[in-house]
Amino acid sequence: MALHPSGSRDDVELVKIETEDFSLVVKGKPYHDRYEGLKQYRAMDRHDVMQFSFHGDMVNRVLIYDIETQLLQESTQLWPIFFENGVYQLIVIPKTSRDLSFYHEHPGLRQSISRVEIPNTYMLMGNLQFQNEVGLTTFEIRDGSKKLLEVTLEVFPAKLDYKNDYKKLLEEVNDEIYNLAFHFIRKTFLGAKVKLDGKPSRSEFYRLISKHFDQFIQAVNRIERQPHHLLQKKYEKVRGDQLSKLDTRSRGYLQKRPHLFTEATNGIHINNKTLMPTEGLRVKKELTFDTLENRYVKWMMQRVTDKLYDLLETLRNRNSRWEVEPDTDLLDKIIVMIKQLEGKQKSPFWKGIKKLDRSILSLVLQMASGYRDAFQIYLTVSKGLMLQGKLYQMSVKDVATLYEYWTFLKLGQILDKKYQLVSQDIIQVNREGLFVNLQTNRSATRKYKHPFTNEVIILTYQKYESGLPTIPQKPDTMLSIAKKGKSFTYNYVFDAKYRIDYAQEGSYYQNRYKYPGPLEDDINTMHRYRDSIVAYNEGPYERTAFGAYVLFPWFNEELYQTHHFYKSIDKVNIGGLPFLPNATEIVERFVERLIEKSPEEIQQEGILPRGTLEEWNSSLDEKALVGLVRDREEYISYKQTGCYRIPIDKLKTGWQETKYIALYVKNGVLEYNGVICYGRVKDIRLVKSGLDEYMQFEVEHWINCNPIIKPVGYGIAEYMQTTLSNLKESKELPELFMKSKEEKTLWRMLRRVSDRIFIELDSANLDMATKVEEYRINNVLIKINKDNREVNLIGKSHQKTISLDTLRKNPSSIFKDLIDLLYSAQ
């Protein structure tokens, strides 16, 4: 069966809907290269079935592309034709004078379809793009606020089997950390139903309240029409002759006040006297609506209003650089709900109801008309959701993010099977925003102990490795294994990459590697991780050996064991491992092997990288330490004695290898400031001054820096480490921080253009900084993305992306692009 015409890969009409008012067409490719590759290796008997539905007035005909016949037809059995990362053109052509518009709840998709004026008429036209988002998506064609047509279609993942892998991946992520898989409003959604326990995130609350709000208001309206009420006794003082039937309280009032009785012609006969009270309490019964049940309903309205205000505030404060401007359409919906609820609470009926001051258990709330519905809806919107069923539309995170979360959680589950959990702070989630995320601003760690050897095993999520000689690294997952008899740990990087090459027939990948596997770029990234983290572990100082592996979405573990990137693990300790909910055996076996084998066995098997220590010994010969000079007295002392001191408690790892000392004079000490001189260290010794201990570095003689290395807005809090070559080549202080050739090349290129270059480090003190955030010159932003091996030049009106290889081999071409951007930014 052919999935697409063999001679053409052009876009075709995928959906065509004819109504009385307009024609709607969706065009695109009815296949996905990688999806076809997946099907080829899955060898399934049948394809997945796509969900597709429509609702609207005066719909005459609906045609959908059939991949078997390669024709548009009225299909009942629908094969997948929409895929993640696909681009689909939507066209709406009006047939009447109606003013048509396109609506999708995701503002990005809503804005992607625009009105195009043509002679005597117009069209709605644009592209629908789903990136790594899969599931159902619904859009509408409207005339003003009236919905003329609603279409729901299903977007399929290209790298996962939808039913076997994707759904299970979602379940495992959400089972481990409740509502971690949910997002706020995305381009696609999945069905969900109410979960009996769990506190809902803001995303879940929005989905629930938007589904049930009108019903809640209707229930409150019914309560107002037939409110629960009580007959309430009230007592008032009246003249004695106005008293009639007395109750217990009225009689008690008179019994305690005998002085109120006086003789009268008509009255009560007591002891041969006729007596009448001058005053007493008369009982009066009044109807009241200020009942506990009504107070509870008012309290529910206030709670829902508070939650809506919280949601509104969160949406308005989505100001991080990863978020977009809040969607006005969404804000308006929430504001309308708030106004309706506040209007209710300010009405005369509800203003007369007091605040709830006690707990309540009432059959009225459970059974009475209006009360029962309002109570049930409030309970519903206060609960969580689970991803099954079709009652609610629930957005989930993109597949790449889900896969990254799942790989870490699954590695933890693998360790849980055989090793004793000592401590766990993995369940650190950020619930401040609209949805739940694993904390990325701090490492999440699970610590285990081997049940027999008591060796420690640590699994860390997004461990931030700073202070590296290139750039900071944050691998997805780090596995650190201690071995008895060794003073260091063996560190292994497992990096989730939601990418795979299916080795299609005739492709470069198929010719070289034969079978599907990880991308070459991702394997190169593992090389960079390994090299960088060797530097972090200070090479010979901690003597840590390690490996780095790509975890990628593939299911055929048996076939993959013949792959080049599987065999490379034993040779250079770098490669790829297939990892899916239904394919975890290789990873489980591999992790167990790393933990269970002795260091000697691992070394003999070639698991550990070789030659690492020798390489580092040769690269650290010229290490330089740049120290702070705080005042003039210190400066004179250092210059005259040829010695520099650092308090023992200020020393950081690696100071022992210092070969040169340089002096950084802070502002105000001399008439000039910056790094002014350096000298070769001839002796290092411990000295005491009172109770304080210092490490004293003695230099052969001071050599003046020519020119002085200027601070240009940065400083040093105590001291920083660099190399002698860096010291000799730098003219400005931030250059000492730039340890890669790419950073230096860009800096010098920018210095050719302007003296006013702004470098954003993550600290104003170089010894506390861990990375270069960005360069900025005029209105142009420059960023180096080492993971993608590219440089991004971002101007006001456009941007340019260039590979790092081009920066190294042909920097002049990038310089020209930079000049063009600077001119256009003026």
C-alpha cells in the first residue's frame, strides 16, 4: 500500500468542507517521513485510526484524504494524516455576505489565520503548525460571535507509537507526580475526567470552571428563586396589656423581674390579688434567609472568585522571557466570570447573608434543587483531572518535554527495584505558575544505597555544572556511582533527545549505520558533555571517569544492539540507548552493569575513558590566579615583598595548580584600576597572622600588563582562575572569563565595531559568574548555543543563525552579517 504518490511529494487537499456559507480547505502532506519509517519497523497489521469530527449549520459535504486511494472521499475509517511538526495551510472562501472569522483557543494559531482582501470578496488564509504537540485540536469558523462550524482533528506523534508508547508515557509521568504532564492552553488537547483526589493546578481549575461556570450561575439563580429559609423568633419589649401567649423565655423574663407587676382591675390572680406586668417580652416570628446553607453558597462563590483572581493575576504576570504576552481573549473570559460572581454577591439577597463561621453538614446542600448542583460543581472544580475520558479538554506538555521528564522518572523507578532509597528530593515541583513543572533552577536528587556493598548511588536531574573552562552544562540526568576503595565517584550522563533517524532507504544514515538510531549531532553533544565535565571534576584532582549517552525514542532493542552507536559505548564510552515505556531492557541492564561491576572489571571492559588524566596534566601547566587588591596598603605590600595572600577559607578547588599570580586593583586604590601585573609563582606556603591563616604565594618578579586589563563594568570579589595565555591575550576583564575560542572571537569582532559592548554574565564578579549569558551591541543581541553548535545574531527586524564551524573557519562572513544587522537596527 502506497502512503503517498511515488512521483510527487507536493501538498494535497487533506480536508474539504462545503457549507451554505463558505468552503473550507486544509492542505498539506498526508504523511510524515519519520512516521512512515516508524510504521515500516513496527510492521503493524493496521494503522492507527484518526479521530475527526465536525459540528455546524448547513454543512453540505465533508471530504477527507484517504491514504489508500490517495483521493478525497467521505471516509468512515480515517488513517492519520496530521503530524507533529507539520505545516498545514487553511483556506476559507465565503459564499455569502457573512463576515467570517477563524477562532482557536491558542492565540498563536488564532493569529496565524488572517483575512486577505481580494477583488469583490476576501479569504481567510494561513498556516497551522503544531511543533511537538500531539492530540486533538479544535477550531471554529464564526460570524461575529456566532459559531458556524466547529472542526476537531487529531495530530499524531511522528516518533512514538500513539497508543502503545505515548499514552503510557503520559500515564507514567502523571502517576509519579500528579498533574506534571498538564500544561495550560496549547494547540492540542487530550480528553480528561475528574480525579477523586489531588489539588488541581491552575490549568486544571481553568478547564473545570470554564466547563461548569454557566451551570454554577444557573444553580445560584435557582437558589435565589427558591431559597432555603427559616422562621426566626424575635423578642420585643411591649406594655403588659399587649402581651398574649407567652413562651418559656417570655415567662422566664417576668419570673426574674417581680417588681414589674402592679395591681390592676384586670390581670392575673395571685394570692387574692389581681396583678398585671407593666412590660414584658412578646414573641414575633419572622422569615429569614440568613441560613447556614445560604452562607455556604455565598462562601463557595467567594472561593471561586478568589481562585479566578489568582488565575488572572498569574496570567498577567507571565513576564519571563519564555512566556508570551497574555491572551486578551482569555483574560476577557476570566474577567466576565469574576464580574458575574461579584455582581451576585453584591445583590440585595446575598448582601443580607452573613459570612460562614462554622463547618456544615446539611441534607439541603446534598438534595435541595440548586443547592445540590452548586455544591457538586464546587466539589468538581476543586478536584484534579486524569487523562482519560472525553468530558474535559486538557492540554498537555509537548512530547519532547514529556520524554525528558519520563526518562528521569523512569531511571529512578529502575533504581527503586534493586537499591535502597536513602533520601529523595526529586518531588520538587514548581506550582507557582499556571502548571506544574519539575524544578529546573535547582538540582533534584535521589540518593540510593547498594543493599550489599553500601556503595552510594546518586541520580540527579538537571545538575548545573558551573565553573567549567568552556561553558556551564546542565545534562538531563547524571548518575554518580561510588565504588569501594575509590575516593571518587564514576559519573555518567544520560541525556534525553526526542529525535531519531529512521535510516530510510538510500539515505546517508542508512548507508552508514544501516538501522535507526540517534542523530550524529546528539552523539557529538555527548562528546562535549564528557569533555566539559572532566574539566568540572578537575581531571587529575578528583580522578573521575565517566560516560555520556543519548536516550532516544526507539522500541526495537534487539535490532539496535548491532548498531554502531551501541557498540561505541564499549570503545569510547559514548553512544545511544533506546528508551521507551515498552523498551527499557537495555537501559536497565546497562545501569545494573555499571553499578554491580567492580572498578577493575569496568576498566578491563573498556567502559571508562582512557587517556583522560594524561591529557589534563598537560593542559593545566599554565594555570593563573587573578587576585583582588583591596587598598593602597595591600598594593604596596604585594609589590615590595613579591608575595600575595589568600585566606585559607576562601580557597577553591584547583588552587594548588596555580603557576602564576596576577593582581587586580579595584577602583579607588590607584589612579588606574584593572589587572596591572603578574608573576610566576616560585613558592607557596601557609602563614598565620593572629588567629587567621593564609596561603602565601611568592613570585619571582612582577611583570607589568601592557596594556592594563580594564574592568569595563565587572570586578572580582576575591580571586578567579584563568590561564597564562588568556592573561597575555586579554585587554578587558570579561575576556578572562571567556575560555572558548568562539567567545573570544566574537568579543574581538565586536570590539572592532564599538567600545560600548555589553556582556551579560550571571554575576558582576567574575569569580562568582558561571556563564556568559549574552553579548549586546546597540540593538543587536548575540548568543552562542553550543548544544546546537550555532551562533544567533538577533536584530530588531530579523535574525541570523550561523554554525560554530563557520565562526571558526570564516569569521569575516559573520562580521559582514553583524554589520548588516547593526545598520538595519539603527
